[in-house]
Amino acid sequence: MKDISRNLTMLCDFYELTMANGYFKTGLTDRIVYFDVFYRSNPDNGGYAVVAGLEQIVEYIQALHFDEDDITYLRSKKLFDEAFLDYLRNFRFTGDIWAVPEGTYVFPGEPLMIVRAPAIQAQFIETYVLMVINHESLIATKASRLTRAAKGRAVSEFGSRRAQGADAAMLGARAAYIGGVNNTACTISDELYGVPASGTMAHSWVQMFDDELTAFRNYCTIYPHNSTLLIDTYNVLESGLPNAIRAFDEILKPQGITKCAVRIDSGDIAYLTKKIRRMLDEAGWYDCKIVVSNSLDEYIIRELIRQGTEVDAFGVGERLITAKSDPVFGGVYKLCAIEREDGTIQPKIKISENVGKITTPHFKKVYRLRGRDTGKAEADLICLHDEVIDDTKPLEIFDPQNTWKRKTLTNFTATELLVPIFKNGELVYDLPSLEEIRRHCQEEREGMWEEVRRFTNPHNYYVDLSQKLWDIKHALLNRRGG
């Protein structure tokens, strides 16, 4: 991968620096703390999310350092103790991180990442960790929904020019590929991350020539094995398609080339594509594909397919790269425990009048429980870090809010979701390739019941607490805090 390393250490909320200075002055620099990264609700009222962004977090953690320009800037704010600034000169991350691998289907309330580190370090990485997970998980989730709606038809990511900045375009394309899209229009995402880039022409190519047929002939001559012609510059059925067929006949057919495509970016897609398919078949271009774009989302794609639209591939731009229908993932970073000098862990809880904002305390792990006979996920169980689930014995799980709702699992497997990423500041995780992450996401999809994956009123997937963890949480609630 091409090296685009940048020092992003100062990409943080200013309060992370003021708190760090405060921890330093009050003797809490080396206090070991535990933070959870989780989110509270699924995008688009869906039944799941797809987690992404871990690779970028690993790169960020490995590059963390303050240079002299950073120190000079902080000194200019006249807020920070000089001894603290001197401490920052040798700053590096020395803690532990566990995370759910990229491409995994995840659910509200469960930790996607756990950070155990000295207080200043753990607090300091909050902004970047959330920024990356929130953005890439949002786009990966949207891509998953779009590709499911397409029912096996190709989906291309077309959104760079609508993205909120360069990183949003580049990493958005990466996340979309994890979620299932086939390729991207963003060239640099191919160069940097290996997301296949593709593209043909804009309307300006057609307008550049004296007539549409000349534009199509020239394109087919230059790119005989990549001839996708945009046929809606003037009139799709009366001009664009007849000229495309003529160009195919004159340039491709003598070379024995039968694979080509036409694209439309406007008009009544259902009506036009049916007409286009019939005209292409009548002209003998049975292998010519039809590609459509124009403000598509999963609901429009699903409806087009229901209407029998003759489409082989979809191009999706702004509604994917910005997750336009629900553009905030809502991940949060919350303190859940501190470690005392004797090594004991003291759970911490955040209490709120808004019940949905009450956190789950303690150092935890998450198990995914799957039916042995079906291979499908039945529930996730959040436990204390030292609890072990024996999947050879029956396990009773219960709804954390409505505890009378209980179920006993018998024929199941229990797999831990969180895996070690950093140990004492050293990377202990072999980062998978992008193709491996993408395959993992596809496997995860097949491991979920269709009822969880549906777009409207999805089944509520169970994320339960172990009895020990539930008892600790409610003991803290009863005494109003940690």
C-alpha cells in the first residue's frame, strides 16, 4: 500500500488535552482505566450494523507522537503545565485494545472496542477512534443494505464528488467495498486500499464531439473491451441507444467482442430499461449490460427490481457516500471501569434520566451464540471479562430490560467477538487484507436470519447481559453511581 502517513495526533477534541493536563497535575497519569466504544441505535431503523475502520485506528495508534510544533502550539494557549508539555514529548500508546474485526455484523449496546490504558492515553484517542468507527461503519452498513437490495446485481460506489472531503471519499469507498459494493469511481481508493476502480465517460465526452455517434465510435475504438456508453445525453430511445448499437456493430462486432454496456443517468428507469433491453436483444446484443444511476438508494433499487426493471448494475453516489438518509452512526466512548493499585477492577457507570444513555459498567467480553444446526446467530451475550461460556451445557439468557423474558439455549456455539489488537502498546493482531474483510462481511450476512436483515420492522436481535453483569449494573444503579 502506498505510504500516506500523516501526523494526526492533534486531531482531537481540545478537552482531551485539558483533561490530560488535569490528570497529570492530580497524579492520575498512570491510573489504568477501561473505555468502551459502542453505539445506541442502528442506522435507518435497520436490524444491524457493519463495523469498519479498525485498520485506520491501528495506523493512527502506531503513529501517535507530539512534535515540537505541537508543543509550541500548546504552550501558546497558556493553559498547560510545562512539566505536562515535557511529558508529551515522549508520549506513546502503551495500553491494550480489544476490538471486533472489521466486517462483523454488530448491534446496539455491545462493545465494538475496549481500551485499557493509562488515563491520559485512553482519554486522548477518543476523538479519532470515534471519528473513524462512526464514519466507516455507517458507510459499510449502508453499502450492505444497498447490495442486499440489488439481489446479486452489481453495485458501484459513485460518490466521491458528493463526499464531505477527501478522507470521506477515500475511506468511504473502502468501507463501501467492505459492505459489499463491487467497485468505486474513486481512483485513489484503488491505489491506496485496493478497492477496484472503474469508470467510462461523462456527458461531456458526448458533447465534445460534433455528434453522438462519433463520440461513441471513438470511445469503442479506444476502449473496445471496456465500452460502456452513456446514452441519455440527448434522447435515450431515439438517439442514444440507436447510436450505441451502431457503434457496437461497426467497432466491436468485427473484433468478435460481444461484451459491452450502456448506462442511463436520468428518466424513468423502469420504463426505459425495458425498452432498452428489447432493442438490444432485437439487434443481437444479448450480452450488452444495462447500468443505471441517478439518486438511488436501497428502497428505490428494491422497487425497481419489483417492477421487473431490466438492470444489470447500479451506480450509487451521494446516498451511499454520505449515508444521506441517516448520516450519523452515533458511536460513543465511555469510561466503564478503573483499575486500583492492587489490580482489582472497580466498575463505573454513567446514569442518565434518558434510560438509553445509561451505560453498562465493568471490563467485559462479548459472546455470539449461534445455533449448531442452523449456523445462524441467535443472540449476543455481554459478560464480565473473566466469565467463560461453556457451550456444551444449557445456557439461560434473558432480556436485560424485561427480565421475565428468558430463553434456554441447548444446541449452540459460543464465540468471542472481541479479539486482542494491542498489548502493552504493541500490535498483536495480523491485519487482514481488504478482500478477507469483505469475505468475512459476506459470511456474517449469511450467518444472520433474514428477519434481522429486512429493511422494514426488522426482528430485534437480542443483546443480553450475563446474570453477574446484570447484578453489578443494578447494584450501581441502586446506589446511584460508581
